[in-house]
Amino acid sequence: MSQPFSATLRIAVLFGKVGPALLSVGTLVLAWELYARLSGISPTTLPAPSRVLAQAIQQRQALFDNTVPTISATLAGFACSLAVAFILSVLIDFFNPLRRALFPVFIISQTLPLVAIAPLVVLWFGFGLTPKIMLVALVTFFPMLVALVQGYESTDRDISALLNSMGASRMRIFRLARLPSSLPYFFAGLRISITYAVVGAIFAEYAGAAKGLGIYMLNAKNNFRPDLVLAAVLVSALLTLALFAATVLIQRVVMPWERLDGARKS
Amino acid sequence: MSRRLELRQVSKRFGDIDVLAGITLHVEPGEFVSILGPSGAGKSTIFSLLTGGLEGHGGDVDFDGRPLADTRRPFAFMPQHDALMPWRTVIDNTALGLEVQGMSRKAARGKVAPLFGEFGLAGFEQKYPAQLSGGMRQRAALLRTVVQDRAMLLLDEPFGALDALTRTGMQRWLQTMWDRHRWTVLLITHDVREAVFLSDRVYVLSRRPASVLREIAIPLPRPRKDLASPEASAIEADILNTLLDPQPAERT
Ligand SMILES: Nc1ncnc2c1ncn2[C@@H]1O[C@H](COP(=O)(O)OP(=O)(O)OP(=O)(O)O)[C@@H](O)[C@H]1O
Ligand SMILES: [Mg+2]
């Protein structure tokens, strides 16, 4: 097969994958743009997407300065949450009663309304990074813990029986079988949690922060600048998409066998 | 010489369901023995008891004349489904048992690599199980089993999931391999022809709760090339009758 043809083919395949998404988003933005222009609605109520984009470009320095703290809060909070979820998941896997003792507490933690909790956590821990880390961890910890524990339990019973027949210790079976078996669950949890994490960080900043996308949105709203609120929303959406894409890429690197499932003799 | 493996009146219950109702059987060193029985009879349960996956409820198991509990893992076990790890390459899957025994990954690979040709897997060392055909997966699982160098192989329906043509090919291949290596094998199957083709002796189990209905010697000369010789067909028919209409045997 000739080189240019296969290149064209690849572009076509790529477009086939992202085309529908581009089309639906494009239609939505176009409808919004038309409505904002033709209905005569005031831009201080509903700015057109073109105006939002123009403002985003004009304010790029301010937006950038406020995005950096949000990213660090998201990543720091998520890292803490991941570390604790992993350690606890291992403890639960080796000592099952722990699960019954701890899960009710975590389930209750998931029912706490963020609107009520965020200001309190800021009140207790100040405007610094700590309350943001805590809130991001609060919203992401339990989904990650559940994903990991479920992942361990998804281990093929024949594989466990095989390792057992080979004389592998419980620890060895965990490392050789249960941990790798949990990877698909782990990444599924990761993709969901990373989007919660950004929302959690913005919420925490909204409740009080020196800098960050959350506080930027609050200030813009108080100054009657919905275009700037939406510009910040655009940035947070792009940030979430980028983090989501990063998890997909990491999964591809960590689980090279996954793309082969169902494939034969490549 | 003492028997390699001997089960006497081995029983097992799950809750209040009797699964094994006093299984008595034995395997001599270098012998190929099959267990034939209906689905759900408790065949895999026998292997779970032998490999330490389950505790029995009575009966004795001796290995080389000593209670099994006093021996150190004498079996290499092939579970009913190939149990290949999707995240390991084929060579690392086949080397798994050696690694668990304490060999370094490099040394374990070095030991299995020369066997890939004999097992029809040459060139597939670095592939993942998802890239293998059904027959190749079974051969990889079998390689993982025999390379452990245990005194006895326990094979649970190794070809059960294959299509008829591949299965026949694999049975011939296993027979050739067995002629060459003379492993001591206990094989579970529900394929009568497979049992007759491969075994020195066959135990026929009843439905659950399982007990041994019959013990049948297969005195056919080896190597067995012909799957459908008149002698083999007669034994097959005899076994099928026992499986399909077990009453006469039970009455005796
Ligand atoms: N861990 C378990 N707990 C409860 N019941 C079990 C367990 N393992 C097996 N059983 C039951 O014991 C019976 C025998 O199971 P086993 O897997 O030994 O059958 P089998 O003869 O290998 O069947 P097949 O030919 O279909 O593989 C079945 O009825 C099964 O439901
Ligand atoms: Mg079975």
C-alpha cells in the first residue's frame, strides 16, 4: 500500500472517531452564537461564544495566572487521594472486615453537599492549598477506593487457583494477579475521578482563595462579566479534557495488551 | 515401587450438597490416567483438593507412599480454562511457575525459551495471549505446566474449549509429547474418545455425588496412531454405555 494513501486513510479514520463529537459541539456553539446575536439579548446576560473567546484571548495572562493554582490543587489533591485510596485498598484486600467497618463512613462522606462543606473546610484550614487538597480528595477518594477493591476482586479464580497450586504466598498472588487484574477498574475510576477533581478544586476556590479559576469566576460574576465567567469555564473544560486525555495515554502505556484483546496475530 | 498417587474414600461437601462421595483411585509412576464424568460431577473439585485450593471432608490421599500433606507441592496443575495472564507476554506466562519457585525472571525465561519450538510456539515469545489462537493458548498453558518439573501433571479438560479439528490435532500432539517424556498424568475430560486415545487407564465417575463407577484399562499398543481402530471403538462404546446408563454398574 502506498504511503500517501495510508496517511489519508489515517486522517479519515481519525475524523471518523472525533468527527461526531466535533459536529455536536459545533452545532451547539453555532446555535448559541445565532441566538445571542439575533435575539438582541444583552451581552451582560448571555454573551455570544465569539465574545467569550475574544475575552478569553484578551485576558489570557489573568486566566493563566488563575489556572496554575487550580492545576496544582487538582493534582496535589488527586495524588493524596490516590495514595491513601491505594494503601487502604490493599489493607482491605488483606483484611476484609476492614471493608465493612470503613465503607459506611466513606459512603456518608460522599453524601455531604459540597456547597455546605467547602466554606467550612476553608474556615477551618484557611485560604491556602490545604483545604483545596482536602476537598479534591473528598470527592475523588471513594470512587478510586471502590474501583481498586472491585478490581482486586475481579481476579480470575483459575489464575488464583493456579498460583496457589504453584505455592505462591498471599502477598505473591496479590502482586502477580490481583494488582494487574485491577488495572482496567483503576483506569475507569481514574477517568471519572479526574473530572470530579477539577470540579472539587474549583468549588474549594469559590469558597475562598487568593487565586484560582474558582475565585476568578466568583469575581467576574460579582463584576457582572458573564463573558469572563464563561471564559474561565472554557479554560476549566479544556483542563478537564487534557487531564482525561492524559489518563487515556497513561493507560495505553501501562496496559499495552489491552488494545489486543480480541485481536489475532498482529 | 509405591504408587505415585492414591486416593481412598475421598469426600467433599459444599454446605449440605455432597459433591464427592468416597472417591478411590490411584496412579502409577509414568502412567497416563483419565477421569471421565458428567458435567458438574465434581471432577475439578478433586483437583482443588489435590492442589490445596479446598479442604476435604474425609478420606486419605497418599503421594509416593506418604500422606499428601507431608509432601511439598508435587503437582503441576493446568486449570480448566487456560488461566493465562492477559498482561504477561507468552514467554512470561510460561515461565510463571519457575518465577514463583524463586527463579529470577531472566533465568526462568532462559529455561522455557528452548521449549517453544517443541510446543509449536516459536516466534510468539513476545506476544500477548490475546494474540494467540485457541490451540496455541492451550499449548502455552501446557508448557507452563510441564516446565515446572513436578512429579505429576494434573490437567483439567485441557482441550475442552477447542473446536473438534484443533482438539484432535492437540490430542495427537499430546500423545507424541507424552511418548517422548513419559510424564505421570492425571487428566480430566468429558470426551470419551480423548480418554481412550490418550490413557493407560480410565476412571468413570457417576453424577453428583460422584463416586467411581468403573475402572477401565486401555491395553491398546502405543504409539496410537489410529483414533478409530475397532478395539478402540469397542472400549469407547463400553464407556459410553456406562456413562449414559449407569444403573447396572451401580447395582453390582
Ligand atoms: N467453591 C464451591 N462452592 C460451592 N459449590 C461448588 C464450589 N465448587 C464447585 N461447586 C459445586 O460442586 C459441583 C462440582 O463442581 P466441579 O467444578 O468439580 O464439576 P466438574 O465435574 O469439574 O464439572 P465440569 O465438567 O462442568 O467442569 C458443582 O455442582 C458445583 O456447583
Ligand atoms: Mg470442571
